[in-house]
Amino acid sequence: MSYVDEVFELVVAKNPAQPEFHQAVKEVLESLRVVIEANEEAYRKDALLERLCTPERQILFRVPWVDDKGQVQVNNGFRVQFNSAIGPYKGGLRLHPSVNLGIIKFLGFEQIFKNSLTGLPIGGGKGGSDFDPKGKSDREVMAFCQSFINELYRHIGADTDVPAGDIGTGAREIGYMYGQYKRLTGLYEGVLTGKGLTYGGSLARTEATGYGLLYLTEEMLKCNGKDIAGKTVVISGSGNVAIYAAQKAQQLGAKVVTVSDSTGWVYDAEGIDIALLKEVKEVKRARLTEYAAARPSAEYHDGKGVWTVKCDIALPCATQNELNLEDAKALVANGCFAVAEGANMPTTLDATEYLQKNGVLFCPGKAANAGGVATSALEMSQNSERLSWTFEEVDSKLKGIMVNIFHNLDDAAKKYGMAGNYVAGANIAGFLKVAEAMTAQGIV
Ligand code: NDP
Ligand code: 2IT
């Protein structure tokens, strides 16, 4: 059996009931096949793939907190420190009822390659909890965040592991976590990113994932003889990534006609009103029904449906496996020619294959959404030098990083005989740097 198949079987056997983790590993290993085969003897001897697919450390802990009725609640806390070959562990904290170890491992695994692609010195990690911030008071959210950090603080640090936001973790949660970390350790250091601007945060970090997604998409289209101006874009999600993706798409001259949340979606024939969307989602923390109620051109639909809307470009920005084969068929039938993933692993493997086979330009999340973590690394740099850069400075660095990422994956795909396969290009380019660093550092 080939080394790749052997390791994949081992991963499934050793990590039962973690389908998202298996899926992420399968996608990466499949597209590395050509690289692995060329170095099989050395990699096998060093068990390089087994080490790559096994987290360096997994921290599982209890998070007890008291709700507004005086009732004690208990959540599960996770931090998976996956790979530190090229830098301190770096990756977000997801707060969502669906969080379990398999989800955090898939996200941490993806993060290794994503962080490598940024060209910056950051290793891969991810964490979170099955706590649901939705419907909780600010005090309840603070109680949870403080309890979460009461355990996590001993495992993280500005030079060891630097968490950040993800689903359910935004500026409010990062603020409470930072305050508690500081209280426990007495350290005023860049231990978390996505901080508020008054206490060490970076300008443009809020916008970075969505803006970065569009900078990369723009470059991908340009290199394929297409332009984003005048195109119709569908976006899923209405959180941090979706909002700033929609904003930048419109700045670049496209028309964004949809956004969604976990209960429904909106079609707005006149293009999404970003100021209204921000008011509904960032200020009121409300549902999209409020957007539709305030906007005559918008239609609200229950459930899932953005991929059935005719578009040129689709940007999934909500969650994993939200775009399946049926959705991919609908997109192709409606003439969609580009898909770039703002979320992590939003497209199922069969849907990705279908899109690629039908000539759709497809950029995977580990490249397309890397602008968030890249800007987090820029926040770490600013914290280290005790300086703050201007919005323009950070934004122009972000743009440079995204353009560079696209060319790295384009070049890697071409070099290994898979021109235009940006999934393979991203996995190969991300992997090679990590593999070289792991090999150089010996068996650790
Ligand atoms: P937010 O919490 O800000 O927003 C998430 C959005 O996705 C919300 O609209 C939410 O709807 C929707 N959503 C979440 N889970 C589900 C679900 N199970 N089914 C349907 N809709 C869902 O998160 P972000 O915008 O930060 O993250 C979105 C995606 O981008 C995630 O995959 C994340 O890992 C990825 N990402 C985030 C980065 C960042 O910097 N924030 C960086 C790189 C990737 P509702 O409010 O109803 O739950
Ligand atoms: O998935 C991701 O890259 C993030 N949630 C951002 C991580 C970070 O450290 O900024």
C-alpha cells in the first residue's frame, strides 16, 4: 500500500468518529501524493506524515461558569496545539454548540498549511468550546470567557501559543479573555490577536479575512483573464468574514446579492446594504429577518438556499460542509465561474471535485481565508515592537501577502503538473515549508 493510503487508514483508525478531521486529512494527503511519492523513503523512515497528522499536544478541560439565574453551567474546553515547526501555535477559538475534538482537530490541521502559506512564522493550532454565546447576556459571556482562560492561560503565551477569534469569538470575547489572562499572569503581552484598538489590536484585523479573500479572488480572476467589476456575487454567512468580504467585493465593483445565517438567507436585488447588515449583526446581534424588514429590496427565505441564486462568483463564508454536491451542480448550471472559500472547508470533497471538473476556478480556504491569520501575525509583530501601524500600512501588507499566496499556489500546481488545481497547489506549497522545517529539527 502507498505511504499516503497507509497513513490515511491509520488516521481513521486512531481517530474514530471524527469525520471532519478525516475529511481534512484526506484532502491534504491526496493532493500531496506526487510530492510524497518522490520522497517516500525519507518521509517514511522519519514517520513524517504520521507526525504531521498527530497533534503535538491536545488540551481538554472543564469550563464551569454561573448563568444569570445562579445555575452552574459546564462546557468542554479545547486547545489543540498541532504543529510548531515554523512558529508558535496560532489559530482561532471557536465558540459554537457543534464544537467537539474532531472539529477542532480539522481546523488545527488546516491551520498548519494555511499559516505556512502566509510566509510568516506561525505554527498551527485551534481551540474553542461547545459554549453558545447566542442569547447569553454580556455578563454570562464574560463569566464563560474568564473561566475558559482560568485553565487556558497556563498553556498559551506571546511566544508559545497565540489564540484569536473564529465562529462565535469576536472582539467582545477576546477582550474578556485578554483581561483575565492579564489578571492571572500580570503580563501585558500579545497573547491573543483580534484585540481592541485601545489595548494592542491591529488596524485592519477586523476586516482582514474578508478583504484578504477578495484580494486573492481578484488576483485569481486576473490571472485567468477575468475581472471582478460588474460581477454578481453570492455570499453565505453574515458574520465577520462575510460582512467584510461583501464590503470589499462591492468596493471592487461587484454586486453582492445574498448573505445567510443559521436560520435563513436574504436575497437583495439591489445589492447588500453593508451599513444595515453591520447594524443588524455587529450592533444588535439580531437575525437576518431584521435586515429584510428594514430593506424593501430584500427577500427573506427560511433555511438554506444561497447557492441556488444565479451568480458569477460564490464565496462560502459561514461554516464547514455548507456547499455540497447538489449546491455545486446548481452553481455550475447557473453559470458560476469562480468559488473562493472564506470559511474553513465549506465545500465537501465531491462538490470541490465537481466544480474543478466543470472548469470553475476554485480556491480552498487555507489559501483564500489566510488574510485573517496573516494580519494576526502582523498584530503580533506590532505588539513585539510596541508600535501600531496605520490602516493603510497593514492593508497594503495584507494585499501583498494574498497576491503572493495566490502565485505560490499557482506556481506549485504548475510545477507538479496540475496547473489550475489550486487545492493541490495550496496543499503542496503549504506542506513543503513545514516538512522541511520538521526534517531539519529532527525527531520531535
Ligand atoms: P462569525 O461567528 O462571525 O459568523 C459565522 C456566520 O456563519 C454567522 O452568520 C453564522 O450564523 C453562520 N454559521 C455558523 N455556523 C453555522 C452553521 N452550522 N450553519 C449555518 N450557518 C452557520 O464567524 P466568522 O465569520 O469569523 O467565521 C466564518 C467562517 O470563516 C468559519 O468557517 C471560520 O472558521 C472561518 N474563518 C474565520 C476567520 C476570522 O478571522 N474570523 C479567519 C479564517 C477563517 P448564526 O449567527 O446564525 O450562527
Ligand atoms: O481560521 C482562521 O484562520 C482564524 N480563525 C483566524 C486565526 C487567527 O489566529 O487569526
